[in-house]
Amino acid sequence: MSPRTLQTIFLEQLGVTPHRYLSLRRLCAIRESIRNADADETVAAICARFGVWDFGRFAGHYRDHFGIPPSADLGKRRRPAV
């Protein structure tokens, strides 16, 4: 299958390119890891596990997609339930 055919199929079936699909899957996987992080884990360490090294750009994409910065999601996880 040619790259163009694959891209066309992705656009028709999912509404996004293969690259965008994989980026969103990775972003969601990172969010899940952030939400399930241990108390001593950092956003940077979690991102590094997924191969993300440009933390500023990542934080912007995260905020654009989920509406909050990754540090706020990590902070929610660490607050004790009341």
C-alpha cells in the first residue's frame, strides 16, 4: 500500500492523518501515565519514557487538547481525597 493510500484511508475512516492519529494516541497514553503516576514521578520523567523531549511544546499540545497543563493533571492525582 502506498503512503498516500494509507493517508486517504485514515482521513476517510478516522478524520485524521496517520501521523496525527499516532500523536493523539501517544498524548492520551502520556495523560493516562500522568494520572496514574507515583508520588515521586515528574511530568518530565513520564514524557521521557514516551520519547518526548521538547517539554514546552508538549505542554502546549497537552493544554490545547485537554484544557489544562500536564502539571495540573499530575497535581490532581497527588492531592489526597477529602
